[in-house]
Amino acid sequence: MKSLLFSRFLLLLPWVLIVIIVLDIDSSRAPLPALAPRGGGGGGGSGSGGARPAAGRAAAPRRPEAALPTIYAITPTYSRPVQKAELTRLANTFRQVARLHWILVEDAAARSDLVSRFVAGAGLPCTHLHVPTPRRYKRPGLPRATEQRNAGLAWLRQRHQHLPPPQPGVLFFADDDNTYSLELFQEMRTTRKVSVWPVGLVGGRRYERPVVENGKVVGWYTGWRADRPFAIDMAGFAVSLQVILSHPKAVFKRRGSQPGMQESDFLKQITTVEELEPKANNCTKVLVWHTRTEKVNLANEPKYHLDTVSIEV
Ligand SMILES: *[C@@H]1O[C@H](CO)[C@@H](O)[C@H](O)[C@H]1NC(C)=O
């Protein structure tokens, strides 16, 4: 009798131990999901990770991203030898930003295979649009990417017109050759109406910036036409979705817009200098650079296809 009980006890003991160990592991794991990276992965998946400070992470509640405004990045792009390289660089940055939705607008009559394939494997939420620039506007000295930026704006307005109240969101224009610090996204995410910050390597200077006094923009440090109402580069501002939706007619204009006046003409339609919100430590930090990729040398490229395979570059 005694030995029977003992053998049953021995039989049960390992199972009891296993249950105890599993419960223990479970409880020590409990706080982890909030820290673990989310989603990500394949084409069009949700964004993962975040450009948020480490301190914010530790203290974050369970669903820290639920209240985060979505950042919409509108990127005009066109076919050229460095296109895929530039887009790859940009995607590698954007993939690290939580809740970023990338709106890629091709200057083309149809979506290209190259960009379609790229978008499918980009690993972040993307919208792929296209609109060709009319031939008459394809001249040096005329502003570029006007139609593409407007197509991005139109998509954004259409997507949200049936969704009152609008989800919190922030829009910025992300040209595909610039370089973006992850800190920039933390800064722009809190945009209430229109926010501004310095831009590096632009306008023939090391940087341009809004001049800030007592937390307000009072002028512009720039090497070119400081008399523009908003003497700022395309990479130097963000606009809240709310403002975009409440000014449905605000677009980039061809008519009457001189080269280099695009930004100023657009901002005039939606805000005033007094309203601007200075970011990046009262506009004293450069978090985005207007980098230019050197034109590639294809001098030895054969006129007709010589290789045995066809390779996308
Ligand atoms: C910007 O300047 C204002 C006014 O001087 C000040 O109250 C505010 O703390 C400054 N912001 C930052 C981030 O330094």
C-alpha cells in the first residue's frame, strides 16, 4: 500500500514540477510583450519598432502605439539609375519608425515594375501612386514633383473624407535623396498644426533654419531670398492631417509659382508664420540633410544588352 502511494507520488512529481516551471516562466514573461518589437515582416505589413526614446519604452503602457499619430511620408520618385538605391536607403530608415505610412508617387504614366516590386518587399505600410508630369513642365528652371506631391495630398484627403473624426496624423514631404535622423520623426509626431525645423546642406549653406525667439518663429536664416514668407526647404516642415483636411484646396501650384517658391506658396495657404511650431530644440538642431547623390558614371555601359541575364539595378 505504502509503496503504491509512493510510486504514484513519484509519477506525479515530474508533472507538478513542469507545471510550476511553466507558470513561473509565464509570469516572468508577462511584461515582455510591451517591449517586444511588433509586426513588421513582409510586404505591406505593419510597421515595427519605433523611433522612440528608450525611457519612453520602459514606462510605456501595453498599447503604446495606439495613440501615436500616423506619420504620412509623401515621396515623389522617378526612374533613374540610382532610384532603387535611394528608395532602399529611405525604406531602411522608415522601417524603424513606428506608425509610418509611406506614399510613393511615381512620375510615370503607369506603375513601374521596379517600384511595384520594391513596395511589395519594403516591409512597411506603403501606398504606390503614379502621375506623369506633363511634358511642358519638364524643363530646367521649373519646379519639380508638383503633380506627384499633389497626388499624394489628394490620396490622403480621399482616404480620410469618410472617416470623421480624422485619425491623428502628420504629413511631411520626404524627397528620396535626403537623409533623415530617426529623431526627426519623434519631433514631427507631436505637430499640432504646422511644425518647422532646420535643414542641413541646403541653399548653398551648411544649414538653413527658422530663427526662433521666445519659442516663436520670427525670421529665416537662409542664403537665398530671405524675403519669402516661408523661406524653408521642402524637408523642413510637417503638417497635421487635420490641417490638410480642413484646407481641402491647398495644393502645390504650377501657375504663378516661381522656382523655389513652392514651399512658401503651399504654406501660405494653410498657416501663418506666427502659428509655426519650432521643433528640434527651438530650431537649433539639424536632423535632416538635403543630400545629393552624385550622378553615376555609366560611360562603359554597353549600348545593347550584352550580359546573359537581365538584372534589375
Ligand atoms: C524654446 O524656447 C522657449 C522660450 O524661450 C522655452 O520656453 C522652451 O522651453 C524652449 N524649448 C526647448 C525645447 O528648448
